[in-house]
Amino acid sequence: MKNPYLSLINLVVFIIFIFAFITAEAKGKIIVATITALLFILPYLFPIREVEWASYAGKVIFSIGCYLYIKMHGFLKR
């Protein structure tokens, strides 16, 4: 059975990715979509435990970066 926290990370990353994708310009959308695709596909291409954990760490760092990008561009203004 997989760790439920890893599934939670995937869900959070996907939600933040959607908001960053909506906020980004045309070139930014390509970059954000490519990085997200690599982070989600990489563990299936290389089924090694270290690659899987590195992918999850990358997802956390990427989601923090997307959140900061969203905040900087004013999508979530209060």
C-alpha cells in the first residue's frame, strides 16, 4: 500500500499546477506543463525508489515555486 501522504502531495501539486497554468503566459504555460509532466512521469520511467522520492521532493519544491508565482502575479489577491 502506498503512503497516503504521497497521494496528498500529488493532489496538492496538481491543484497548484492548475492555478499556475491559468496564471502563466504562453511561454510560461509550456514550461510549467513540461516540468509537471516530467515530475509525474519520471517515477514510472525509472521505477527506482530513490527516483520516486526525488520526484516527490521535486513536486514539493515545484509546488512552492508555483504558489509563489501565483502570489507574485496577483491571481490570489485578497
